[in-house]
Amino acid sequence: MFDFVDLFSGVGGFHSALAGLGGRAVQACEIDDRAASVYERSWGLAPDKDVRVLAQDPASKVPDHAVLTGGFPCQPFSKSGRQLGINEERGTLFQDVLEILEVKQPAVVMLENVRNLSGPRQRGAWEAILAGLRDAGYKVNDRPLVFSPHLLRPESGGAPQTRDRLYIMGVRVGVARAKDETSFNNAVLHQPEDGWNPADWEIEGFVARASRHGGDVGSYKLEPWEDRWIDVWDLFVQILDSRGVRLPGHPLWEKFWYPSWPQDEPPYESMPDWKKRFVDLNLDFWMSNRAAIDLWRESAPVELASMPKTKRKLEWQAGHDDEHGNRVPYSMREDKLVQFRPSGIRVKRANWAPALVAMNQTSILAQRSRRLSPHEVARLQGFEPGELDFGDQPDSQSYKQLGNAVNVGAVRHVLREFVWQNRDDLRDADQGGKELFATLFPDEPAERQRRGAAC
């Protein structure tokens, strides 16, 4: 057994992953009261409230541990936020993590964040994070380690959700080596597990299996008007399909398919360049397919007129051809996932779900006319049936918490591979490294043989 500390714990994605590998949580920390309540009910451990308090005196406030985990706040780095990075107050919480690492010196640190953290707009933040970890004695890679659960086969803990996340992995080797060893191969590459084809995911079957453990899903049926929104656009794609029209990759904005735009739209000259581009694309599409669009409007005038503005936009991301290159008839219902988003109605193939987010954009199984339930979303995040106890909180809170969670299968895979890659530094290491390696790989010769056979 090895001990771990679970910072920014949320509802317990890291807890589930590391406990499944033989770890024991000796401390958790979560500032959101509702998420902390779910964590305590689910795992029997009450999280501390504020990591900043722990960082003031780690020696007495933080137990010894082998692994420190944390999905530190992603909003300062996310594309959906203002991207103020480490200059935002929440971004500075990373400094508190460093304070704890420098005093407690666990063998391994595992942090998770959005992929954008290592992108060009956050270059300064990324370099500051690497420098801070190296100053604390942790060997970390210049090359970002990004992974998604849909790249794993089911038996390895994969799930049909494309969720690219950045994993910052560090092993304690001392400051001198940490500053010298800065570029090497990552333990996990952003590619499918050997022999696995992510196109083999089929979310309908996955959800059907999850539903058997998740109680009644009838309450997640769409409202009648939501079904009508899908039906209106289903009629649209079928009319275009009957005329051999290929749907474009850009968003389709119905409000611009008129000789004159709606009165509440700004003049073309005052629009930002990005919007002008989409307006131009939509005008071209309308001029090329005016007869089909007119037929569509004539076929559903009342339904179309009653749709909110945000639902009169369509983002078709479901492709056009099957895996053999054959044209697939357009349909909003058959084998499709739908999301109602501020940017419009997004349609994707039902092989894997888009990344779960901490907003109410829960994927809809269009053929079943219902949203995924919180239990099903938990399964997409890798939690086992019944692991999480949401109590009587509103579903909106459960969806938000799951959107903020780390994916259990991806975390488990990345940590296991990282420990194996750094076995020489962990086998006889202090601060729990020896226990960590022995727990994950109790029979090293057998593991070597298995990996050799796999190669």
C-alpha cells in the first residue's frame, strides 16, 4: 500500500484511480462545499477546505505521503475562460502546491489540467510550472504529456469520451538532476493503446450497460419542444441529403439565409473579422442551396419560427462517410449524439462523447430522445457503479462536478506507466517511492516478461 494526498479533489477522480491501484488517501482538500460533501459520502474522508491553509505549515498540516495529486484550477488556462493563466488568483494556487512539495517531498507528483496550459498563449505559465517543480527537486519533461480515455481499450479502463488532458508528472530526484534531465520520452504517448482502434467505441452499448446500474432514466427525457428542435433540423439535413448536398464543416446560421438580415443584427462593417467570415460562408451556402432551404422553411414554418436564436444554428460534426468511405444518409437521430450549446445545436457520431465540461451541455442520445444521466456521465469518467454518492443535490451540480473531474481510467493508466518508466528511481526511494513501486508492480520479473511479450 502507498499513501497519497488528494488536493483540489473534487468528487474524487484521483481517489478512485489511486485507490484502485492500492493507494490510501491520507488527506483530501476541496474548497467547494457540495463537491466536498460528495467526496466525504463516497470515500469516508472529509476534505480540508483550503489548500492555502495547508501550505502555510505543511510540516504539521499535511501527512507524509508517496504521491501528491491535484487537478489544480483549470479556468485560468482554459480556452473557455479569459486565459489569464498564472497571473489570475486561482492560477497562483500552484505556488501552494510547491510549498507542500518542498516540505513533504513525496516520491511522485501528478497534476492534471487542460491541454491549453502547455499551448503558446500560456507559454510563460507552463515554463514557470516546470521551473517551480524542478526547483523543488522533481524531474519533469519539457514535452507535454497529453492523453484521453478513448485511446484506451475497455479492459484497460478506457471510456468512449474524447478528453485530452495535460498530465504533469514528476519524480523526485533532487534539484541537480531535475535541472539537468529536462527532455525525454513521455511514459505515455498521445496514441491508441497497442491493438486498439478508438473507432470501435460504441457509446449506445456502453450507456446501455451503465443504465442497468443507474436506476430510472425516464426523468432525463427531452422536453417536447427540445425534440421538435431536433426534428426541424433532421428535416433540413434530409432535404439536403435528397439533393446530394454535402454539409459544410462551418457552423450553419439560419438567421443569415435571408435577402436582408434580422433587424437586431449589427451591420456587416461593424462585425469582428471572425464573424464576417462565418457570415460570408453562410451567405455562400444559402445562395448555393436556396431552393432546398426554402422548401425546408415551407415544410416547418411554425416550428422554425418558435425556435430560440441559439437553436437556429447547426454544427454538423458527424461526418459524411463510414469507415469504408461510403456515403452515410444524413440523420439527426440515427447513431448521433446531440448537444444544445450557446453556439448552436452540435451533432456528432455516437462512437464517443465529447469532453465533459462543467456546464449544462450534457450529451443527448438523439435516438432515445434523452440526456445522459449523472450515473452514465460518471461511468464515462471511469467511476464504478455506486462509487459516487450525490445525495439529494440537483442534477445540475452533479453534472458540473463530473465535468470538473479527472478521468479515472486515464489517470490510472498514466500513473502506472510513469511509475514503471521511473522504476530505477522509485525502487529504493524514500518518501514512499519503494512502497508505490512495490504496490503497482509486486512481481517485477513477470511485468518485464509481459511487457516484452507485448512488444
